[in-house]
Amino acid sequence: MSAPSKRQGLSKRVRFEVFKRDLFTCQYCGATPPDAVMEVDHIDPVADGGGDEEANLVTACFDCNRGKAAIPLTVVPESLADRAARVSEAEEQLAAYRAIMRQQEERKEADIWEVIEALFGVATTTHERFRSVGTFLGRLPFEAVLDAANATRAATTHFSDSRRFRYFCGICWRLVREGEQ
């Protein structure tokens, strides 16, 4: 059995070309000289058959290179700066999404109150009626529900609020059934 061959080190020229390409910046943590000593790291470790071609080399600070050892680059976690940026972006997206959802809920609530006011002449009602109007607005276009409220009010001037609301619900359920056919 023959002894394993000793691996040759990288030339200074190759190291310098890698440093220059990577702008003398650690590709793992972003450190730069003089705060950190730079080294050249193999993306695919030599222990796993990685070669010395420039495409397989990357600039790494001493600490990152020693901590990484022979672990492939795909296994190395993202830098704290990258993670912070990703989390910050996710937080901004979540805040924007929540703002849009709040606006949508406010618009839905305003639509419900507009229908109720068209139906009864005032913007006051029970929770059950409010929820029912919301259900109709979820199944029918706003204009159709508002038209049903206006038609109900015109046709039921002498009805009680309770009877007027039942009449309105009848129109809306008929529209829902027609839309399903």
C-alpha cells in the first residue's frame, strides 16, 4: 500500500486572483482586512475530491475557514448579516400584508354599513344583521347587495325593521341561487 501523496499548496498568484475577484472580502461573514486575515477556501473540500481551480476557490477569513473545515459550502449557514436582512425583509412584507388586510377589512365594514344605511336609513343594527349583510357581500357583488337594499327600502316603507330585513334577505338569497345556476 502506498502512502498518500502530499497535496501541493496554492500559488501566491492563484491566491491573489481569488482575493481580487472576491474584493478581499470573506464570502461567509463579510470580514475584510485589516480586521481579519484572509485565506483561500475550497468550496468543494479537497477531502471530498474538490480541485484547486479558481471556480472551486473562495476568499474566507481565518476564523470562518477554520470553523468550516471540510464541510461543503452548501452546508454552511448564512451569515448573520444576510440572515438579519432576510428577517428584516420578511418583517416588512408581513407589516405590508397586515396593512393591506386591515384596509380590506375596513372597506368590507364600510360596505356593510353603507348597505345597512340604505336599508334602514341609519347606520345602526344588530350583530346578526351586520353579519348577514357581510355574508351577502361575500357571495354577491357590492352593487347587487346595495341595489337589493335600495329596492327593499322603496318597496317596504310601512314594514317593521325586522320584516324589512327578512324581505331584503329573500332578495339576496334569490340572487345567490341565481348566481349558482
